Amino acid sequence: MKPFLYACALSLLASAASAQSDGSFANAGRFMERDGAALYRHICQGCHMANGEGAQGAGSYPALERDKNLATSGYPLAIVLNGRKGMQGFARMMDDTQVAAVVNYVRTHFGNAYRDAVTEADVKAAR
């Protein structure tokens, strides 16, 4: 596995296996973060970079900054849930609230100003 891709995979595994505040691992395989910024930092940033600029190297990680593909909320929602190309889907690792939070965060940051928020009901319907 290429070093950069390996680092992304390790970041995802470490985040998913984070211990709860009481030290238990009752939710291993699920992300614990609840807000979009924290989810982005702990899950997405390893590949899409801190400012959403994307990266080229061992693989191609698309930029999220000023991304016109994010204009339609269903597009990033489907990608986060199901994955696409080299990106895995996160449907099993995030609940509806988390998916909506990270999608809304990406759509309102990095030079994006798409304000029609994704709701938990939207995520549930997309599952």
C-alpha cells in the first residue's frame, strides 16, 4: 500500500476505534465525533487536506474547496454514505446526525456557500 494511502487508512482506523471517555471500546468501528468540523478533521482531512485543497501523490484525493459538485446536496451525501472510487463509504461508521453534520460542514466551508442543509431525514432516506 502506498505510504500516503496507508496513512489515510490508519487515520480512519484510529478514529473509528477511539475509546469512549470511560476507556471502553463499546462503539469500536463507529466514529464518536458529533459535529461536522470534528468529523472532517478526524476522518476527511487526512486525504482531502486541512483546507479541502485535495492532494495528488500515492492517489488522487479531490479538492473540496469551491467544488461545484457540492451544489446538489444529494451528491456529497451519496459519496459519504456509499463511497466512490478509492474512497470508502461511511454509512456503517456514522449515524444520520453525523453524516448530515459532515456533509453540511463541507458544503459551507472551503469557499463553498451551499446553505440548503442536509437533514437527518435526508440521510435516512438516502440509506
